[in-house]
Amino acid sequence: MTDIPACPLCAMENTYPDGENYVCADCGHEWSMHAAAGPTEPGATTVRDANGTALSDGDSVVLIKDLKAKGGSTLKMGTKAKNIRLVDGDHEVDVKIDGIGYLLKSCYLKKTA
């Protein structure tokens, strides 16, 4: 087992060392090994949308692609979700769409005004 951290931008674990940096193979983000060496506390990471805009509790977001949900339903691109809640874990955004709760990855969302 390696001590290579997950990507701080997209939270995926497909990362590798490259010289003095870590690189995420999924989103292409690079960050310094020295910045990743510091202690982290739960909830200290910033959740960012597909455009890199920081998200916070209560924001409104729009889906940027169709997503298949369990049960055979599909969340359509352009669907808006209001009053999101950020949670810890692989799927870091908790939303309610048409009264049904979903946990989504922030890389499929875009912050709206």
C-alpha cells in the first residue's frame, strides 16, 4: 500500500508522483509533494465544481451531463439543484432533486447564481 494522497481537486485516488509533484491521472491536476505532506483535518478540503469554482453549503448547482441513478432513472443535463449540502466521502455533494436525495460528485456539477 502506498502513501500517495488522493487528488485535492477531484478527490480521485488515481494519482502518481512526478519529480517534486503529485499528478492526478483523472483530471490532470498537479500539486507539490510538500503541500500534501501537512496534516489534514476532516472537512478541510475545498470542494470545487467542474469549472474549479469553490462550492459551499446552500449553493445552487446544475448538472453538466446526464447521470444514471440507481433504479433506472436518469438525471438530465441542465437539472438544477438548490441548497446543496457538502459531505465527506467520495461523493461530496448531497442534493435533492424532485424530492429525492442524491449524493453526487462535484465534477459533474456547475455552480449557478
